[in-house]
Amino acid sequence: MTLTVTAGGGTASHTESEIFRLSPSDLYVDAKRQSPVYPYGDWGSAATDIATALTAAADGATVHVAKGEYGITDQISVEKD
């Protein structure tokens, strides 16, 4: 990824080989949602399963889950500090 900044007639660039993932601080899950849209940042674009939202969540994010029944196909581990 390359970040280029232009200001005051000058340009500076910085390239990183690391992968950056941007994620909202709040993600949403609703099993009844018809068309989930990454990054699941509001009820209108909510993920349809908990595992998908957890995978998309960055450290410190909150995952809000709507009432409903959710099938769990993988183990989910939640660590609290």
C-alpha cells in the first residue's frame, strides 16, 4: 500500500508491505438481513452470521447481535481484558 500526501506544492509518499485492515468500531449481525454489506457497520448492512462479523472486527470492536436464532458452525472464542 502506498500513501501519497500532497501539500504546499510538495509531495511525499510512503509504502508499506504490511496489510492494513480498516473496520468500524461497531459491527452488526442480523440473521434476517437479506443483503449484508461489508464492513457491517450498521443494521442496514448487517452480517447474517456471528462468525462473519467477528472475522471482520478489529481489536476492541463491539459486535451487536439482533434477536434471533444463529447456527454456530465453528468454535467462537471471546477474550476479555
